[in-house]
Amino acid sequence: MIRVGVNGFGTIGRRVADAVAKQPDMKLVGIVKTKPDYKAKIAAQKGYTLFGVDDKSIQSFKDAGYKPGGNVENLLSQVDVIVDATPEDVGAAYKEMYRKTGKKAIFQGGEEHDIAEVSFVAQCNYDLAKGKQFIRAVSCNTTALSRTLHTLDQAFGVKRARIVIARRASDPDEPTKGPIDSVNLDPVTIPSHHGPDVQTVLPHIPIVTMAYKIPTTHMHLHSVIVSLKENGVTEDRIINAFKEAPRILLVSQKDGIRATAHVMDYARELGRNRGDLYEPAIWKESIKVVDGEAYFFMAVHQESIVVPENVDAIRAVTGSASKSESMAMTNKTLGILN
Amino acid sequence: MIRVGVNGFGTIGRRVADAVAKQPDMKLVGIVKTKPDYKAKIAAQKGYTLFGVDDKSIQSFKDAGYKPGGNVENLLSQVDVIVDATPEDVGAAYKEMYRKTGKKAIFQGGEEHDIAEVSFVAQCNYDLAKGKQFIRAVSCNTTALSRTLHTLDQAFGVKRARIVIARRASDPDEPTKGPIDSVNLDPVTIPSHHGPDVQTVLPHIPIVTMAYKIPTTHMHLHSVIVSLKENGVTEDRIINAFKEAPRILLVSQKDGIRATAHVMDYARELGRNRGDLYEPAIWKESIKVVDGEAYFFMAVHQESIVVPENVDAIRAVTGSASKSESMAMTNKTLGILN
């Protein structure tokens, strides 16, 4: 049994904690939270041991009737692997604490690439993570692009990729964040950070990304334009490549899916935890090849796509399972179909 | 004096009517409207003669205290040129009436290309429209792309263009139209109609467009990716080409413009009618060349960018002014800076 702790219980942390709790080869020792809110209440109802970030935080849990397990160091002493799901750049501050204990840590994509030895996407570079102490599960957009570009690269060779990312501006639990009725270039300059970030996983693929925020709360929408090395690739062959690849979902307007709202509603029908969608959704009918360039639309559920990667990264660093064993186990427990 | 009528008084029609009324060489004979609403009231206050679409419509104006000038045919008999700003595909139904009278007509981009002899963008093909009976002022997105791609093509040669268009989903006067919190692929398939439409103006430029609707009411946001024929083109040369081209506006994040909301607020400061922006706004800092491909962001005010084209088209079909004379006069009267 791999003993796992999760530091941070926001959008990613609570999902990773639930996913870890479902793994037959892992034990969720506890989770770290700053304060006793509705998320803490539900975590306690699930039987998770809560840890505070400092004395004040621990006291606030006691005052609210919880029995906290201590602080981050107390949790660390009881685990083999800590998943750091703290807010952007906070992970970097915890790294020294993790390093001293010798415990393995999985950071998130909000941290800089150089916080870890490997920027990780299971189907791209699982074996690179074996035996390492620090791994970074890359961000939602980077995970989606890595899975799909790697698939195209393996099948046909990718000469160059250009991506326009329309980003959901805020998560569903951020009711005060904007914009309303505006497209915010983020950044105004090109490329956005996403292109270089994909290259931390797939260093040999030339890629330029452009990104802006739009008034939505769910899914990033990618417009993908890829020059292929192989000549004469057909739309059908691309569809087949995506069908055969793990953790990529093809959706169709024939099934009435024409919008990100449809994709998320479809995901809720799948019956997974929180209505999450762990795969990027690619519209089958959008796949088009013009003069050697492949075009398609892809939607990415920003809250959940990195969850399977976090689970696989835990097995990769401990060397407890092969890539195919780990991905199969993660897929089965999370309800991922391929 | 060119006698002009405007059939339709929606988003485009009311703007074209105001623009025509400002031209020293034109007389606005009247406008056609279906019913007496707030737009009719303001038109009457401006001294415009209102015409109805049929007897019932004319009666509704009389009942509301107006003195309508008659129906569409009555207006037609008094003009040299009719600007058809009726809703999408309605123009096609009027074409036979216009044809019979021999009067020249300017249609809008919502109509099919083959409704007219020329799909018109002043700086691209003014002279082609001379002496023709039927002209189509192309849509807002096509106008913006034609102006900018033509500029790049003249300066450096355009090998291929790929555009992702995030479309405002509804106009400010459509309070019930969605979506809320969704990205709607429109269409799911690639290319969208915009690429072929640009080719009605610039037939020799290979172009692929992808389009979706987002929850905003102002400006389409274009992410433009253009392969250039000339090698080694720098960002500065592209900036200069846009600076020298007519009816293109460069905006800068240094001036605090980082979002479409900023562009529209800037436009209101310019003091033009309705706060309109007749130029596509290109972010200077977004212009980037990577491996012979130029990238930039461009915002398009969907309600107003076609207005100068409609005015110039009136002069082009009547042969009353050269391209440079007409564009200069239109620019001056509308407050367009270059």
C-alpha cells in the first residue's frame, strides 16, 4: 500500500484525494486544509483525516468540532508520497520541507517547470518519472495538448502546432471573478506560456499558443492547427488515431454535442464523481485536413483532466507499477472508458 | 447629389443612414422600417422620412402620429441607390424589385455572394464596383480580414492564412439571446463560412477559418496566423504596414488596452457616433513572427465596421468619385483617422 497525503483541498486537491481513496494499492492518510468550510465538512464525512496548515488553522478545526491530525509535517511523517495541490507558487515554498524528509512529492502545473525533475503526462513519459523525488503533473491545458499532440506525433509526425485557447475565466466555485461581457487577452503577447509548457513534456514539437479569457466557468476551448510530417493523412486516419489513444474522447454533433455546455452535460450523464470529464473532448466532425494541416476543436475540463495524471505519478515515482498497469488501474477506478 | 434610400433600420441600416446623411455629396431620401419603435422615433427626430414595408406597416406609422412617405417602391422611385440593410436573406427577396427599376443596390454580407456582381471592400477592390448595379458590402469579419490580409499581401505576400474567430453571440439590442456560460461551435465543422467569404474579395489567398460563439455582446476576437511569402519579415515591418494602411487601428497594452471591453471603451472616448469603431483593432504587442508565420490578435466591432464600406460602395457604383477621393471623404465625415 502506498501511503498518500494531499496538501491543499481546492479544485484539484479534493479531486485527487477522492481518486487516491479509490485506488486498491493506495491509502489516503489525510488531507491538509486551511479552514473548516463546506469542503472540510464533506471530507470529514468521507472519513478523511484533516490536517491544518499551522496552529491557528488547527485550532479553527478543533473549534468547529473536528479532530485534526496535526500539521503538514505530521502528515508528511506518515506518508510515502505527498501530492501538493496548494495554490499556484505555494508549492515552491513547501518544496524544502518535502526535500528534507526525503518524501516524494507531486506538484501541480501552476508551479514552474524547474520545481521538479520531470513534467509528467502518463501516456507521454511515465517511465521518466520512475524513482524521481519531485514530479510536476502539468496544467489542464498542457495535459490535453500533450496527450493529443503526442498521439498525432506518434501516428504521423508533428511538424508544427499552433493553438488558440479560449480559457474559462473562473471556476464554478469563484462567484465573484470576471470578466462579464469581455474577451481578455491573457497575455496580449504571443506565445502564451502554454506552448513552452507543452515543450517541457514534448521538447521536440515546435508549438505556438495564443490565449484569452472569456466569460465562462467550465472548459477551455482549443482550436488546434497542426502541420503533419506524413503526406496525405486523411481525416479518418486521425479519427482512428484518437480512438486508439488512451484518455482522449471523441464527441459528435450527430449526438447533439455542439457546445461546451453539451460536453459538460454529457459528462454528468456518465455518472462520474462530480460530473468530471478526465479526457479532452475532440469534435469528430471538426477534424479537417487542408494542405497537410490538421484542424480540430477540443474542449478541456479544467477541474479534472489532471486527476488521472496525479494518480499515475504516485505509482511512477514509487516504481510500484508499470505504465500500462497504472493507467489501466487508474482508468478502471475513475470510470475512464479507454 | 446622389439620392440614397436605406431599406431596413436595424444594426447596420441606422448606422448607414446616419453616415449617408453626413456626406456632402449625398442626400438621404428616406429609410424603410417595419414598425414605429424607439429607433423610428429617433429617426424622425433627425428629420429622416420613414417608409413602411406594406400597407399594414404604413398604417402603424400613421397610427403612431408619423407621416410615412409610402412603401419601398415609393422610396425606390426617388433614389439613385438603395442600401439594402434588411435581415439576412431578405435582401435576396427584394432583388427582383430593385432589378426591375434599374436602380443600383448595395446588399449586406448576410446575403449570398452571388446576389451581387462584386463583393466589396473599398481598399481592396473599389474600382471593380464602378458602374455595376449590384454590390455586396461583405460582413464585419470578412471586411476586417480583407483589409488586414490585403495589407499583408501587398507588403509581404500571403502564402496561407488561418483564423480562429471568437464571435460575440448577440448584439447589445438583443437582451434575450444566448448563450450564457457556454462556447458554441458555429459551425462544428471546419472551415466556417468566413474563409470562403474572404476569398470572394481576395480570391488568390488560401484561408481556413474556425468560428465559435462566446457569451459577449461586443466585438469579434480574431486570432490570426499568416504564413508570409517574403522571408525574414520582422514585427516592426508588419506594424509599419498596418500603420500605413487605411482603416486599420493599432492598439497597445501600454495604453491599458488588454481586452475587448477596453477597446470599446476607448472607442467611446473617440467621440464618434454611438461610440462606434470603424477600424479593426490590432494589438501591437501581439504581433509576433515565428518561423515565417505572423501571429496577432484583432478585435472587430461587429455593428459598425461595414459602415464606411457602404458609403464608398454608393460612390463606386455611381462612378461619382475615385477610390481615394471617396475613402478620404468617408473617413473625414465619420472621424476615421487614417
